[in-house]
Amino acid sequence: MSLDLSNPFATPSSLEYEMPPFALIRDEHYLPAFYAGMEEQLAEVQEIIGQTEVTFENTVIALERTGRTLLRVALVFFNKSSSDTSPALDEIEAEIAPKLAIHSDAIKLNPALWLRISKLYDTRSTLNLNEEDLRLLELYYKDFYFAGAHLSTEERIKLTAINEELSKLEAEFSRKLLADTNDSAIIVDTVEELAGLSENEIAAAKLAAQDRGLDDKWLIKAVNFSGNPLLEKLTNRTLREKIMKTSLARGNRDNENDTKSVLLAMTKLRAERSALFGAASHAEYVTSQNTAKSPENIHAMLGRVAKSAVANAKKEGVVLQEAIYDSGENFNLESWDWDFYTERVRAEKYSVDTAALKPYFELEKTLWNGVFYAATKLYGITFKERPDIVTYHPEARAFEVNNEDGTEIGLFIADFYTRDSKRGGAWMNNLVDQNFLFGQLPVVVNNLNIVKPPAGEPTLLTFDFLTTLFHEFGHALHGLFSQVTYPRLSGTSVERDFVEFPSQVNGMWIFWSEVVDNFAAHYQTGEKLPQSIIDNIERSSTFNEGHDTSAYLQAAILDLALHQISDSDTIADVIAFEAKAIADYGLDYSPVPTRYRSTYFSHIFAGGYSAGYYGYIWSEILDADTVDWFKEHGGLTRANGDHFRNQLLSRGGSVDSMQMYRNFRGRDAVIDPLLKRRGLN
């Protein structure tokens, strides 16, 4: 199938940085490009296996060169479908997802191709390859092996069917969850019910309601995780309870958007697939490919943290219960009370009012004078907004990123605001992957879900969104700084339980004195955030860590439990199963619900993190140890930035992740800095 040259995906983009030509791309362009791209890549693969001689160049590098049309359309489509979907895009994804799974299997399960790769791998010591070439060969071998290329014909046929069905279910889970999340928005009848919120927050709720045709109402949209940031300010306990209970019920309301049957089918199929590889579970199959190597290693680490975390959470709960009594109330602490009274305790005990901090964190100033400023000081890079560059949505902004000497690094696309067409959470992805093979510079996207204020009003960030902004930009730097030859090794192409590490490190600069002094100023008065408040924030840094660590660990344990079932196991009741998994770990404490319940756990059922959600805290061990290194070596200096960039951020997946860390740090990481940070030591 040849692709009509009028299709924007038919040829590489001629725009700067090969930015996709979004002004030309229409919904009707996607499917023809997908089908033509798959056909083109299969023909290219046939050319490879048709050659008699087997060399690194005509097999591995040749494979790197295949599928360019397919990659162009896939990068654009899946960015668009996650950040600005529509019924038409949902239909396309439902059709193409299983086709892409079949296509991938047609390549990775091809016996002739596997024979060539395994032959090269077995003789790799004689091939005279450089470090990056050898790494590429090893990763291709692992990619094909863990795809099932070594299996029997019968097993490969079964595997292909499983993969096809899983791709359908993943798309279905994502579609159902987005719909139910939109349906889980809370409609508020009177402004009095919103007591405690700022004028801007109330105006944003009014605007959200108007966007849905509810002109005489206010709307509180559901967020990705359990609960809602507004719970810390709403004085109306009945409304707080409604928000929390509705949040926890997402995907579990026995309606057309209920996700339980979908996720159960997925866990069952994943277990069946792992059995084909001789693995006891999907978790064993997945972790064997990551730095953790086994579920047992993960449990050894999480078990060390869990006991202290829940003990601290319960101590925090005692303090919050006292705060309830001190306020003249006589009810028992519940999950919908936690954030509200945590803020009261912070204000009274530590003189920290996080709601009062928002005026100091105006988005534009935080972006330019905080996020970008820290990157400039550390790495010498500069930023220039390019409003002339057309992106995939009017709210997605393009920034050109250059080195200190003026050479181009790539494009950074920032898409900050929530909308009904965007999935929840925050994430980074690429529209173009850096590589020298095709001479491409990176185009990197950050998506957040900040509530958009009314026109003319400033965007004031909660403390959570402030940390998310820095965190996601850490991912962006990982993609932007990539300096590798091959697309397979580009940017964030590292083990899943390593990928969060560089982004977490970037969060250390938020309250670094030189950085915070440059961006944290009251948007009306210009007053800088007082040092006394910063000191109090740091003094209170371990307060509520028991809650946050316990909520996170519950989700991580739930992910592992769902994916440690064998192919012969059956989960009869999703909710009962997750309650038991959490209780068995000693993490059950009702005022602290899991950060994600199974029914809206998009990380593991629609986001590629299955049996991998533990990676956040696994990576945080490296992060906390790295923060100590920066502090020991003088902090925000070009020398430190260059070392981190050269030894780690620029290397992509061209070096084994833990070896890359050792090259940077000079030794393996230790867990003690993490325990200290979270108050668990």
C-alpha cells in the first residue's frame, strides 16, 4: 500500500527540527499512514532476511533504519490521543492498537530475523564493535528474546493472540477511564459550598461548569490520583467526603465505563504470557528486564520502608485527630479530612500555609525564572519561545533550546492545562527522537493537568503542581540532552525502574536559594517568598511523609500483587483482592487510601508501568543519593551540571543504567539518604 504524497506523514517533515506539520494533519491521515507504514516496514525487514551474509550493518543497523513512516505517525498519533483525544481518535486507536501489536510480533517473532540477531549476539566478542554498537546488539537480542522469538511455533501463535487482545484491552481501559473520570466531576449548586477556596479557584470552577453548559453551577473535576488538591482548603466536610468517595469509585460503578472486567482480563492474559517464558508471573517476567531483576528484590526494599511509613502515618493521624478536637469538632479522622487538617497542623505547628504559597508560584515566572533558570545555571542552555511554530493544540507552546554556544539542542513543547480531552496525570513523550543515524534533534513534550484560570487571571500553582513542573522537566532534559547514534538508545530509553531517576533529581532545585529567590515572588506585590517560610517548609519536610509514602507503597504493592498471580490463579473480586494485598503488607490504615485503586490505575493498565510502579521509589534511592552528591560538590554549578549531563543525561540507553550511575557517582547508590528524606530512618 503506497501512501499518497498529499498525506503529511508520507515524507519526513521539512519544518524546523522535523516538527510534525500539525497545520496539515487531519484525522483522516492517520489510518492510511499507519497501514502504509506497517507494510513498508515489513518489506524492509524482508530485504534484511533475504541477504545471505549476516553482519551487524546489514541486520542490526538496517533494522534501526526500518519503519520510519510508521514511527512518524505513531509518535504524533499517540501524543495527540493522550493529550487531546476525540471520538474519532478513539475509534482509530481501537482499530489500530491490535494491528500494531500484530505488526510488532510479525517482526520480533520472525524466526529468520531472530536467527540473524542471535548469531550476531553469540559471536559478539569477535565483531570488533564499539561500546554503543555492542549495547545496541545486546538490547536487540533482549528485545526479541523477551518478545518471544525463541519460543516454539505453537507458543508464538498463542503469544501473538495474547498481545493482540492486550492491546485492545489497554485502549479500552484508557477510553473507559477517561470517560468515567469526566463523569466523576462534582457539580456544586451554590458558591457557599466552596467556602475556603480562593476567588480564582471558584472562578475556575465556574468556568469549568460553563464549558459543560452548566451556567448556574460550579464544577470540580476529578484528578488522576485518589482525592483532589482542593480537599486541603474546602471547609465543607460533606463536599469533601463526596469528592473523595467519588474519586475512589472511579471505574468501579457497575456502568458502561466500569473497568473491573477489563483489568481482570489484562492481568489474566499477562500471567498467561509470562508462563510462555517460563516465568512464575508477569512481575517476574517484567522485573527480570529491569535493574531490580526480581520481585523478591523489590519486596526486600519496600518491606524495609513500609513498616516505618505506616507507623509514621498513624502518628500523623493522631496529630490530625487532636487538631479535629481542638477545632471544636468531634468526628473521627477520615481520608477526606486528612489534607484539610494537615494544612492546619502545618500552619499552626510549622507556620506553613501551602494555600498561601500559591500567589508566589505564578506559572510564567516559575517557568522562566525557576525551571528554565535552574537549567541555564546548571547546564548553560537557553530558551526562546517560538509562537510561530504550530503545535497539536493551541495551548501547547513551543520553546527552542540552545547550548551556551548557540548550537541547537531541540524543541520543548509545554502543554500545561487540563481539558476533558486530555488523560489525567503528567507525563513526557517525544515527537522526534534524537539520533545521529538520521541526524535528528529531539522534540520533547511535557503534559500537565493544571486547572486553567479565567481569561486574564494568572495561573497560580499549588505546591504539588510546582514539584510536578520541575519533575516533568527533568524528563524533558533527559530527552533533550540525548547524544546517541541510534534511535533505539535515545533519551529516556532506559530501564523502566531507572527512568524516573533523572526527573526526580531536577526537583532538588525548587528551594535551592539562588533558584527560589529568582522565581518565588508574589504575583501582585512582587514580594519575594520569605526565607523564614522556606526554612519552615524544609523543617516540616518529613511531616505527612508517612501518609504520602504509605499511599504510594499501597499502590506499588497493589501493582505487584495483581501481577504476581500465576496463569492458574483467578481474582474473583477486584476490591477484595486489593484490600487483602494492602492488609497483608501491613499498610491498611483507612484514613490513608492507596494513591491509585486498581480501577483507575492507568499507570499499570494503560501506561506501560505494569509491575513497574515500584520504580518511583526505586529510582528515588538514586535520586536522594545524587542530591547528596550535588550538595557535597557545591550544588548549582556548571561543572556539576556538565558531569551529570555528560555521564548520565546524554547517554540515553547506550550504557547499562546502573553502570551509568556508577560512572557518575563513583560507586553504587545507598538507601540511607532516601530514608532520611522521608523521615523513615
